[in-house]
Amino acid sequence: HPFCAGLSMACGPSPTPGGYSVTPTEPLVRTSAGQAAVRPPLPVKLVIAGGFGVGKTTAVGSISEIEPLTTEAAITEVAAGVDDLSHTPRKTTTTVAMDFGCLTIDPTLKLYLFGTPGQERFGFMWDDIVEGAVGGLVIVDTRRLDDCYAAVDYFEHKQIPFAVAVNAFDGKIEHTLDEVRWALDVAERVPVLVFDARERGSVRDALLVVLELALARTES
């Protein structure tokens, strides 16, 4: 689809100095006075979700064309007693509201990316964050699969198209994708893939999968 091809172009190896390369042709519309004007790109909202410390903030930062808006707070001794830091010992901050970034695919389409907080105690924010989203990317750490159950259940309950992206910490995953699918009990129509939240191209490919799901939903 054109907007998916645009995303590949936008995240290619040769971005423009001010951001990502885009198709130069801009859509024009006629104003009431008959003058030509540039039509603003269509806004598309995607949500990046998952458990605590799985790489949501990193993924948004890797792909966003603007400086990401983050709501990071220091992990206190009290929080450390609640949140499992055994697999993320170097993590010193955590998202307490949301992450936000954006990416212009081409002159007709712009992605707005919203990252959810990972802890269950911030679950009351989810409805507001997810409202209006066309799809979601659930990031998974295979060392802590149970941390993403809540996100999977949420998207299934809301009937929002989503994909599961296994973040390859240290370049490896603890379980095969078939094992992850079985453990999460997700339908065959739900894509399960491996990606690296630190790599722009890898995040791009994961977002492409979600966009394809959203497109299929609109055409069905």
C-alpha cells in the first residue's frame, strides 16, 4: 500500500538533515477563493504498549522525527520494591504517564505514536491514551512474558488490531515465536515478530505490520 511504501522511504538509510525523507509531491486542495493550498497530512494514531521496562520509550525515541515527549520519573526505593528490576538493573527511570512521538510518512500521512506506562497501577490512563488509535504494538520481553498479558487482553477486549513485537534484548530471545504465541494465546491473525527497539529500521518494520493490520480492518 502507498502509505506503507512511504514509511519504508521515510525510514530509509538516507534521511534528510532535518528529519526523514518524504515524497516531494504535496497534495493540493482548492480554497473557497479558488486558490491552491497544501492539504495537511492525515493523522494516524498508534499505541505502543507492554510491560515495565520492555522498550516502549526506546522504540518511540528510535523512530520519532521530533524530540520525543516523555514523562519519566526516577525509580524510588519504594517503586523498586514494587517493580521487578531483576532483568533491567540499569533502569533508573520509568514512564508515569505516556511517551509521545511522531513520524511523517509522506505529505498525505503522519503517524502519532503514544507509549503507555508499563505498570498496572497506571492502568487507569489507558482508555484516554488509546482513544482514537487505529492499532497497537505490544512489546514483549521473553524473560517476563506475564508482564504483557494485560496489554494483550486490553487490545483484544477493545477489538483494536495489534501485533506482538518481541524485543531482542542482548540480541537474543529466550523463547521461539511459536512458544510466545502459545504462551500469550493470541489468534493466528495476530502477527508475532522479533524486533530491536533501539534500531529505527527495526521499529519501522514493526510499525508497518500494524499499519497493514489497520488498513485491512478499514477495507474489510
